[in-house]
Amino acid sequence: MGTLSANSREENSLQKQQQRSNTNHTHRPNLNVLFPQPRLPINRPDEIILVPNDFQDPYLSSDDSEYESDEYFGDEDSKDNELEEVVKQEIKLLQLRLFLNQELANMMMRRVQKLQLEISQFGQEIENLQRRMG
């Protein structure tokens, strides 16, 4: 029972070969095909769209015109401007504090270097005195 006839082995091997050849020769899409270009222009980020000043948007009704005026957002704009000024002042103060802290750190590092030099000089003097005594 465990043995297969020669014919069944040949059939199995033919089926396996066909499966292998089918997987190796699958249809691949042609990537060199050019797609038709769109008829309408596509606005790229680097394009500037010029709109005349007297342009009337056909989708806006006369009721929507109040939303287009600067007066509609006037209070919010002034609040935004005030907030922007406050933020700018805070940024300037933080930049000043950063600069002063960097300068203070530089001064402290120079002072530490001077103190280290003095300490090493004291150590050399102590060694010289010990040699004289010793």
C-alpha cells in the first residue's frame, strides 16, 4: 500500500511540474502603458490661480455674502493678532533667557578652568615643599 505505481508517480511529477511552470509564468501587468491624461487642469501647489476681483461665485447665494466680509471675522482676527503678539513677546523673552543662560554657563566654565589651574598649582607647590622638607 505504501508504494505507488510508476504511472501514478509520473502523473504526480507532471502535475507538480505544471504547477511550478504556472507559478513561474503568471501574467504580469504591463507597466509601460501610458494612461490617458486628464482633460481638466490639475492645480499643483506651485501654481498660482489668478481670480479677478469682480468674480462672483455662482455657488454662493446672496445670504452667504455676509460671511465673505472682513467684518464677520473682525473680532476673532483682532484676538488672534493680540494672541500672536503675546506669543512673539514670550518667544523673545525665552530667547533672551536662553542667551543669558548660555553666557552664564560660559562664564562659569571659564571660572572653573581658572580654579582647576589654581588647584593644580597648589598641588605642585605642596609637592615642592614636601621635597624640600623630606
